Amino acid sequence: MNATLEAMVPYDIRVIGDPVLSTRAKEVTDIDGTVAALVEDMFEVMYDAPGVGLAAPQVGVSRRIFVFDSDDRAGVLINPEIVESDGEWEFVEGCLSIPGLHWSVVRPRTVLLRGVDLDGNPVELEATDFEARIFQHELDHLDGVLLVERLTDEQRREAKRALRELALSASGPTPSAGLQLP
């Protein structure tokens, strides 16, 4: 990507080791023009990455907002919560905040979320399979939970090794020097 296009992306995606990613995001109490502008910027960052979901903490904003585009539908959810989940589904999952690494993770197959939209209207979204995974992954970010916390002990050992290698690499992400995986 050329420097002109990169300069247009309004936020950098925060990577593992950044404290904002391990802190529960704050509820949104007032949906105003600032929130609308943030959501617009988040979509731009997500598509530029490219990704299918992005939570506000991933761009350094500690607010309970995520955007998504699952091909079936795209949207934003503010102050989301999972009210029901069912089943089990294993799928290889990655994260924009842990670039280049992927792990097989088991999550519920179906979820029902509640939150509000940009107009402050209550929203209820039911999702299965891939879209349910997007919603759960982004909600984890809002709770300060990173994908590595969903790994088995063996996967976590592999993740530590891979992250150390990336930290030493000149082209990889630069997690903080004191990175400790949970």
C-alpha cells in the first residue's frame, strides 16, 4: 500500500501487549457525532486491514462498540451483551491485534446478542457459525480478553514462542517487551 493511502487510515490497530486490549471497555452513555465518527473510522480501519470485525479497543478507544461485516450483513453494535448461546463449533480464528497468527478455537455455534445501534435503538442479533464467531471475538475485545486467552495450554506455549519470534523480527508486530500471556 502506498504512503498516501496509509495516511488516510484514521487509526492504527493496537497489537498484543497494548494495555487497552486487556482492559474492559467502558459503556457508551451518549451516542453522539463523536461516536458516529468513530464508527465510520472503525469501518475504514477494518476494511483496510482487511478484517471482518473490529472492536473500539483495537483502535485505542476504550468504549463498548464493535463493527462487523460478515458478508451476510454489516453493522455496528454498541454496549453489546450475549444473552443466549448454544452448541459448539471449532474453527481456525485469527485476530487483527495478533497479526499473522491463527489457532483452532472452540466457541458456541449460535449466539443471541443485544445492544443498541447508532440511533440508540435496541437491537437483537442472532448469529450462527462464522458470524457468531465474529460477534464473540469482538465482544471478547470489549471485555479485555484476547484470543490467546481462549487457547489450550499447548496452543498457548506455541503462541508464546511465535510471539517471541515476531517481536524479534524486524517486520513483525512489536508486542511490549514484558508481554505475559495469561
